[in-house]
Amino acid sequence: MAPKGDPHRFNDRFASFGPITIRRFFGGEGICSGDIMFGMIFSERIYFKTNDETRKAFLAEGSEPFSFEKGGETIVTGWFALPDRLCDEPEELARWAKQACKVAAQSETVLRKQRKHTREMTARQPARRRRGR
């Protein structure tokens, strides 16, 4: 594997999924497909975005959620650690990644960004002129 911080170090692992980009994300990195961040990396551990349905597979594998401390309180997120076995199963990893990407694409954060982008694009379009009668 490429050294930590190399934005291409996971390309081989995600080859069956398709192209990904790695972007800085708070104290870690985000794994993105296009503009959708469906995974994140903290301390070289990969976490995928989940919902009530997809989380079941992570729990069945004994995966833990990403959590952090804030104001003396532990915050538990809907991002779950990728099971270690998937690192050696590229087709299965791709299936899990596609599910995480779908979940992320349906998240309120992404939908809000899409609505904002649509409003901005509409505001930039010139007004249509009416033809004389």
C-alpha cells in the first residue's frame, strides 16, 4: 500500500468500484465518487456511510461506528468501519461501496447541496424574452 497521505493509496482497493478521490476532511480524509463523499478515513481505518438498512450488514460483521468526543460527550455517527475481510475481496468491497455511495447520495446534506446548486444555476440563466405578437 502507498504511504499514508498519498491520495492514490486506495485506488487498487477500489478498482472494482470505480474511480475515487481522497479529500481532506476535518482530522481525516473523505472518500468520494464524483461529488459524493461515501467513505472516510481516520487513522487508516475506512468507514462507510450507512442507513438503517445497510447498517445491518456492518453490525453482523461486528463493525463499530465512528465516534468522537465533543464537549465531554461521545458522539456516535452513522459511519461504520469497513470489515477487514473486504480488503481482500475487491468485488464485495465494490458492492459495499456502491451501497454506501447510494446512501450518501440520498443524505439530506447532499440533497441540500443539489437544491442550492439548482437554485444558483437557475438564477444565473438570463431571462427569456417574449416575442412580439
